[in-house]
Amino acid sequence: MHDRQVGERARGAAVVVRVLAAMSLAGAPAIAIAAAAAAEPPAVLGIPVDFILFAATLIGVALFHQHTLRVALIGLASIVAYKLLFAGFKTGTGLGALVSHLQHEWVILTNLLCLLVGFALLSDHFEKSRAPDALPRFLPEGWKGCFALLAIIFVLSSFLDNIAAALIGGAIAATVFRRKVHIGFLAAIVAASNAGGSGSVVGDTTTTMMWLDGVSPLDVLHAYVAAAAALVVFGIPAALQQQKYGPLVRDREHHAAVDWSRIAIVALILVVAIATNVTVNLRFKDLSDHFPFIGVSVWVVLLACASWRRPQWGLVPEAFKGSIFLLSLVLCASLMPVEKLPPASWQTAFGLGFVSAVFDNIPLTALALAQDGYDWGMLAYTVGFGGSMIWFGSSAGVALSNMYPEAKSVGRWLFHGWHVALAYVVGFFIMLAIMGWAPHPKDRGSVAAPPAPLAQSHAAPGAKSVLPR
């Protein structure tokens, strides 16, 4: 059985390599002709080749879940090779331009790497604090207890990584439902973790990326208008599904002793990270592009507190591996000619949510950040929550599906988790009606545009919303 699985994985990886190689070889003559004929970057049927290679990489990630790191690295290598040979970079052509591009990107990539690995240790601190074990005591009876569990996951995700919140929720569900968890409720757990992180710069990788790239934490906060509405829309049907399928059973005799020292370490890490970001951007903004202050500050706290409560250092290799996969996709996105993308608008943001259900939301966020001019709270909601509609649309969904393998069915996820897609649409338009479309540059030093009334948003759907710096 093991040999068979190994063989299937090897064949899957070989398919990815052959597809990308075939695309490169087959397209090379056409690319060369196009490059010679025009000053514009080569395109096939009007689509820049950069985007075609990027799309092929994302499709490979979506299809080959066991080989995501390999697919991402192959895709990155293909895009870099294409840029070196044919299209060039934003700063010029050749290896010198590539080095210049990496010099421009290294701070945000290093910050993201430090935060991703550091937050994996932070999440482990929270789990070992035994606070999750104490939470079931506060759940009410009946379907309201099921809904309360989703609300707890929502709140946890606002300060923990959404993956950790989903896994904690899955572990609690396994206990209080005796592992009899409805697939619609599993979809709701993922949706709650993604919705809860959408309005917090430490709750989701996508919002952390925005924060590191200059978006103020206040500029994503209104994502909670949509997220809270979505929680009600998907939470109540999912709670009723679960109560009918497997009622909540609480262990009244179990009283976990919470390790408040680990809770204090979690709080300290979050406070220091936020304080560092605010201080650097308010007082030392000229230095913010030259050193990864935020990521380093997280690790300073982790190391300083290691003698108080030792982190689970064994988590670092796997967290590092997962981070390299995400950073590869972010670097791919940074190489895209974003000036060729549709202009930022609420319609584009809305559509990105559905794209996020199929493709990884990390590179989608990176593309939007490079393009600039979005309503960042609206974007945070769409790319964050949109991935909940299919089990592999978000990292939280993939992680929870490893805990509950029965969830790895697109058909069953869509059928039983119908309320998640409905909640996405309802939440989005409630936010649009209340907050309007308020795009502005990500740079805090720029002047934000006033919120656009809903009527104005409908009156000019095609208007370009990228504001001049």
C-alpha cells in the first residue's frame, strides 16, 4: 500500500513537471516571435505569458495537494526563467534586474517567513495552555451550543492563525460531538476560522501580508461587518444540521487547569508585534523597507520567554516548509505585470472570493497588493472567507480535512455546506450597502479616498479606482 501511494505521488509530481516543461517548450517559439515583433511583453490570445505560467502553477497546486511545495518551486523557476529569457523585470532585464527585484522584496518575504513560523509556535503555546479544553464548559445546550462553538472559533481566529483556530475547533467538536461531526458543520468550522481572521492583521496570512505591505490594521477592521453577518447566515443552519446529526454532549466533570503563563506569552507576542509595526511606521518609516523589524520582534519575544515556557521547537521544520511554499507563491505574484489586470473595483473584489475557493488566496492577495487601490477591508473579507466554499480553498480547510478525511469531497462539501456560499454573498452585499466601496492606496502616508456611496458604486462599475500616489 505504501509503495502504491509513493508511486502515485511520484507520477503526480512527474505530471506537473511535464506540463510546465511542455508549456515552456511549446510556447517558446511563439514567445520569441511575439517578443521580437513588439515592445510589449509577449502574450497569447491577449493574455500575458506571465499570467499563463502563474495560472498553471495555481492549477497544479489545486490538483496535486501532496506536492504543493514542489509545484510552487517549479512554477517559480519557470516564471523566473521566462522573465530572464523573454519579458524582463520591472527594473530591467537580466540577472541584475532579478537581483534588484529580490532586494526590493526581501524585507516583506523575511517578515512573512518569521511571522508564519513564529505564529506556529504561538498557536502551540495557546493549545498547550489548556484554554481550549476549558471552553466546552461554557457552551449552552442544544443547537445554540453548536452555534456558540462556531462563535468561539470566530473569536479565536481574530488573534490566532486561522489554521490553529480551525484545528482547535475541530478538536473541541470531536470531544463534544463524540467525533460524529456533520460535514456541513465542518465547512462551518472552516468558514468561522476564515471569517474571524478576515478583520484582524494577525488572524490570517492574507491580512498579515496587507499589514506588512503598509495597510493599516484599521483599514481591514470593517471586514467584520461582512464576517459577522456571514457567521449568522452559515452558523445557524450548520448548528441545526449538527444538532440533528450528533447532539452536543458536555463533560461537566472535566475542569482543565489553564496555564496562564502560556496565555501571557501569546498576548506578549501579539502586543510586541503590533507595537513594533506602529512604532517603525510612525517614527522610522525610512528604515521599514530595509529590515524585517516585525518578524524579528516576534522571535525576540519567543526566545526571551523560552526559559519561562519552552516552545515546541520540533514544529519549526514543518512550519518552515509550509512557509517556503507560501513565499514561493508570493514571489511568483510579485513578478506579474499587474498593470494588465482589471482595475480594482468592488466587482473585482467580489469575484476574487470565488476565485479564492479554487486557487490559493495568498498569491491572489499578493497580486492585489501589487496592483494597489483596493478597499482593503472588503478585499480581506473576500479573499479570506471566499476560500471556505471548497475544502481545499484555504489552508484551514486543508488542515481540518486531514483531521476529518470524510470532508475531502468537493461535492459533499458544496451540498452540505451550501450555507457557506450563501453567507459569502449575503455578507459581502451587507458590507457594500453599509460601508460602500472605499478604495485607497495601501501606504499609510497617502490620503485615503472618502467612502463611495452604494449608488455611486453601481453607477460607475467600470471606473478605475487606483488612486495616484
